[in-house]
Amino acid sequence: MADTTVLREGLRFGEGPRHGPDGRLYYSDFYDHEVRALDLDTGDETVVCTVPEQPSGLGWLPDGRLLVVSMKDRSVLRLEGGALVPHADLGGIATFHANDMLVDRAGRAYVGNFGFDLHALLAEGGEQRLLEPGWTAPGTPLALVRPDGTVSTAAEDLKFPNGMGFLGNRQEGRPTLVVAETLAFALTAFDVADDGTLSNRRAWASLRDHYIAPDGIATDDEGGVWVAPALQPYAFRVVEGGEITRRVETSQVCFAVALVGDRLVCCTAPTSQPEVVAADRLGRLEVVRL
């Protein structure tokens, strides 16, 4: 029995859930090409915008304008008066589909990308290909998009940089950025300077022994990271060093998570393979109170 309650059914593939500034849950559905906003208390849901080249990561500029990753054309779009306009071109950095995004309070966006055609690899050999001795995913950069849309490289050679979150660093007075390196089966940390640049790259948690290929993540106020494992029907809370302190069972594989107050919201699906989830409405939003 799952620990979660199914909040929404009929998604194709939900990703990038975020607690929006208006209190609603925002999320993307890749293959419906929609960004949606859901009131968790009333169940009311609206379509915020349509993204022809597939939406993924979401965030907001300080003035409340929404940023959306457009996956296939490797760009970030900005919602202006109900219409999407170009915000940043990631074509010079992203080596395959752009993906998840984290936007800080200053409006700087960190954007990951696949690095290569993962779906083709999985269609050819299944999940076991990821665990073959000696196999290593191609490295790819993490992009930094400044509020004016200019783009630079934040970090090099990440193995499918995916979900991200900030943790406070009280000793140094600056935050830590935690990045899910899905195909390194690890969470990687960086120090964040006042100008948004990253330094002091280090291992934060190795998760290979737990068969966790971290996809979406969400950080909490106690220094923990909730991780969607992408290969299992669970969400895990992990602390630095890799200890798992809590496990929530979901009804199907969990690919992304968000914290909304005391609720953990999980985006689930039977698989991430497009030939399955793009054709059928098997995706769900699931929720549990922590």
C-alpha cells in the first residue's frame, strides 16, 4: 500500500513541481506541453501556458514573472502578459534536451540538461545499461542564466544534472547548491557566491548502493534533501553523507518531488520512456503529509 494519496490522475508525464509565489503547486506535463497550477486545498487547476517544445523546469523572477524551460529547443522562456517570449538561449551550453531548473531570489536560473539521448539508450538496453561495469554517462555543463537572459557555464562535466535545491550554510553565511547527478547516482554540492557563481565542488551523498538515480529533489529547512529515485516507487529523505532518514512509498515510480508546507508532492509514472507515457495518460500527482 502506498503512503501517498493520489491527487491527480490522467497526466502524461509530470515534472518540475514548484510551490509558486501564489501558494499553488505549479508543474509541467511534458507530453501535453502544458504548465499547470493546482490549488492543493480546493483541487482547482488551470493551464498557465502551452510550450510546444515541451516544458520542464519552472521558476520565477523577483517581480513574479514565470520562467519555463523549453526542452527540445534548449531555451528558457518568460511569461509576459499571458504570452511566452524568449528569455535565454541554452544552445551553446546544453548538449541535449534542456531539463530541470532552479531560480534563486535574485532571478538567476541554474539549468541542467540530459547531456545525450538517454531515452534511446534505455530503449536499446533497459535500466541495466546504467549499471554496467565501466559505463559512464557523458558529462555536460550546468548553465547559469542571469536575470537579463545572458548565459554562462556554472559547472562542467556533470552526469545528467537534474533536480536542484539550496541548503543554508550558516558557518560561511552563503548557501549550498545541491545538484542531482542522475547518472552518477549522486548528489553533488557547490558553494554559491554572491554573484551566483559556483565553487568548491564536492560529493554530498552517494546513492548508487541504494539504487537511487536522483531525478527531482526538494530541500527542507532541517538540511535534508527529498529525492525522487527515478527507478523506484518511493521518495527518500537523504542527509549529507548519504544516510536515508525517511522513505515514502508511492503508487508507481517517482520522478519529481516538491515540498508545499507540510506536504510532499510526488510526480509519478510507470516509466519515463516517451513511447509509453506520451501515448497513455498514466501519470499521477501524489501527496502525503509529513
